Amino acid sequence: MRSFNKILGAAACVGALFSAPAHAIDCALSDVAGATACFGYNDWTNQPTFESEIAGTLTSWGIDSSEYLGKIEGGTSAFGSYSGSGGTGTITFNQAVAGDLVVGLKTGGQGGGYYALYLVDAGAGITSLNYSFPFAPPTVGGLSHVSVWANPVPEPETYALMMAGLGVLGFIARRRQQQS
């Protein structure tokens, strides 16, 4: 029993060391409507470390970091737009986004600023999100850009094709059973 407690204690220490990067800052679920988890960063200067921290957070939330949907910079892009003032506003997507998605909010320009990730359950699909970015000091400026990651949601045709394939397999299995 004593060795089990030592192993458990060691695992807890290792988990505490790797649970959050040194650059973490506070964020709140109320910052983005519908958020179920959040993680903040305050260091944009060491970009390789910063990007690996983002990838680690996305992975821990079950989101593939390569599934980058798009970025809204300077208020508008082909992906959508954001509007508001004083760190509060609305993000509008040009097309509905569905399922679990991660919204990244950044203040400030290149070489500095604050960045936070929010895990949002978009359900069957949303076209807008309200946000309040409380840790944006006035000296850094307002919202710089919004980034969005999401796991792909299968199209109905995918499910239809899968069901057709299962039907064919069932037909073949039944036919073989009848022949023997």
C-alpha cells in the first residue's frame, strides 16, 4: 500500500508540473457565451513555445490542432467578423459552425498581448458568439484577432454511405449463412 501511495504522489507531482504552462493567466467561462472550458496565455513573444502550448491545450480538449477553421483579423475576414468595444462584443461566422469548437481571442499586436482559448459546444450549429475579454489592458488595445478550431462534423451523406455499407455487409453475411 505504501508503494502505491508513493506512485500516486509522484503522479500527482508530475501532473501538477505539466498541467499548465508557465505563461497561464486567468480566464472565465463567462468570457465567451457557451464556453465549457478556458485557458489563458500572456506571452506572444516566444511563438514556438506558445504554439506548442496551444496545440497541447487543444489536444487535451479533444480538438485536433490541424483542424484550423480560420482567423478573423482586424474585425472582418472571409471567415466572419467581430464587432464591439472595450473588450465586449459579438463574433459572427459567415457559415454555421457545429460541434465542439475552440475560439481563441487575442489582444495587442505582434510581439505581445494576451491570448485565451475557450472550448464551446456549438451543438447543431451557431452563427454568432458573444464575448467579454476582461484581461485586455487599455495599453494593449482591443481585440486583435479571433481564431477558431473545430473537429469536422460528418455530413449526412457520410452516414448514408456508412449505413449502405453496413446493409451490404449484412446481406453478404445472411447469404453466406443460407448457403451453408
